Amino acid sequence: MTSDTPAAVTTVSESIPDVTIAGRRLRPTAVFDTYWRFAAARQATYFARLNGDQAPADDPILASHRFTNCYRAADRVSQYAIHDVGYQGSQHPDDVVFRILLFKFFNKIDTWRLLEDQFGSIAWASWQPGLARAVLDAAWKAGRKLYSPAYVIPPPQLGGRRKHHDHLLLVETMISDGLPQRLRRAKSLAEVFQQLRQYPGIGDFLAYQFTIDLNYSSVLDFSENQFVVAGPGARDGIRKCFGAGASGIEAAVISHMTDTQEEHFARLGLRFDYLGGRRLHLIDCQNLFCEVDKYARVAHPDVPGISGRTRIKQQYRQSSEPMPAPWFPPKWGITDAVKAQAAAVKAATTQS
């Protein structure tokens, strides 16, 4: 089990030795070191953008393409889901779970704001299904995109005339049949995942993502290092870092990366600014595999993955909205530390 604070740093050889994970001997590729270099550069970019500065210009791939943050909770949509959705309004479990799942099925801030404009503070007890469908129908007919392109959210096939009808019905069903109470009784993050996984249209990837989002809230409080599920992009990144021998042991590989992070940042002479002193957790290392898969399409085009994709689809475009002040689940106790880190980075940049 990994801890939540940085472990003692050890000095190791500059070579990349074979590693044994889950009883298998694996030979890391050149992408393995790129994983750590990308993480350090992306974290530096996060703090630069937090201060309103442009990304460091010494990495043209990172500067030109869109990549998520090293810490999933620091992404713009995750920040909104944590602060504006999870911790605003009633903290009754029915309301919190309802708001988070309603938001995540669309994963789009504009769609949430459409509903808030109509309902005000969104709560399960005052929810009006017919009105919600009418609001989203009108937006859809006007040509507005209701879903984020970040990842595919398949329709649950519940008989609705449109995809968003089915998703509204699904989240309403989940609350009506007592999901919030079952989640509160869960003994582990894996049990939360299994509770979500039983619903139509929710496969392993979505169930894990939703599990993490719910665990940010006041309803749950499990360690993110309890459980991980490798998504398709992460499996691609793992293949590029370790070859075909890692197939089937992806969760163990992610755990290995989480356990050895300080060792490899030190080995490569990299500065990594831990988010308020919080280590990378399993969800973060899983996401980094997904991002390094994309990065390696340009940096290491000769290293094959699983999907065979050869280009990065999304170009980086600066948002018209400034990055909000960082705000993380209060139970983590890191928000003030992250703000202080950002201020220190800003001061160091100004002096240099």
C-alpha cells in the first residue's frame, strides 16, 4: 500500500534496469523515462498556467497539444465538479450523489450551467424530470453540444428518444433505488466501483471515473491508492513503456509506478512539485499513462501501442476563462499549500 506523503528519495543508476512486476520480468522502453519527464514538465506547466503564464516553451509537443494535468483533481472540469458541483448546495448523500452523477454523465460545464439556470440549486427533492428534458431538448435542437469530447459516454439504451433522455433517466433511477445509501455502506473503493458497474451503459472505465469523482465528495473518504482500473488509453501507454509482457497486469504496473515515483524523478534529475505535498496516486499514474501514450505518438513514433494511433487529435487552445483558484477536497488539506506553491513559483519566475 502506498502512502500519501513523499517517501525518502534513493539514488539509482542512470540505466533502465529490468523490473519485476506481478511475477513478470519486464524491460522498460525509452518511453518509460519519457513518462517521468512528461510528468515533471506537465506539472511545471500547471503551475505556470495557474499563475496566468504561458507553458514553458522548451517542449513544443506539450506547448502545441492538449494534455490533462498530472493530478486528475487539478483538471479544469474536475475542479468545477469538486467545488461547484460536489461541495455547493445540500450535503445530504442523495443530493451530493445525484449532482455528481448528473454532472459526470455529460461532463460538460456548459450543460450543468444550463440546468442550474433553470433549477437554481440542484437537489434531488426538487428535481423535475420533465423540465430537465425540455431544457436539454431545446439546447440540443439549437445545436449546442451537451457532452464533453473528453471520453465516450455510451447511451444506456433505456428507451429514450435521445441519448440525453436515457442518461437523465439512468441517474434518476440510480438515486431512486437507493444507490447513495449503498455507497455510504461500502467498505472499499472497489465496492463503490462494483455498485456503479451494475448499471446499464456503465462499463469499467466509466465506473472507475465516477468512483473517483464520488470519492472527492463528502459522501466517501477512501484512499485513492486502494484500487485502480486501467482505461484503454492507459493500457496503450503501459504497452509503450513496458511492451506486450505487461498485458493483463496493468493495475500492478500502475501500482509500481506509484510506489517508485520519487526514485525515478531523482534518477533522472527531475524536479517534480508535488501538489501541496501530495504524492501521485493510482488514479494520477493511470491518467499519466494515457497522456504519455498520446505524447509518445509524436516523441516516439517507432514505439507501438495497442490502438495503432499515430497522431494527437486535440490541439492546445488557451481557454477564454482564466483558471480558477485551486480548490481541493477539504479532507485532503492541501488547498492553501497549493496556493502557496503557486505564489512561490510566481515569485521565482519574476526574479529570474
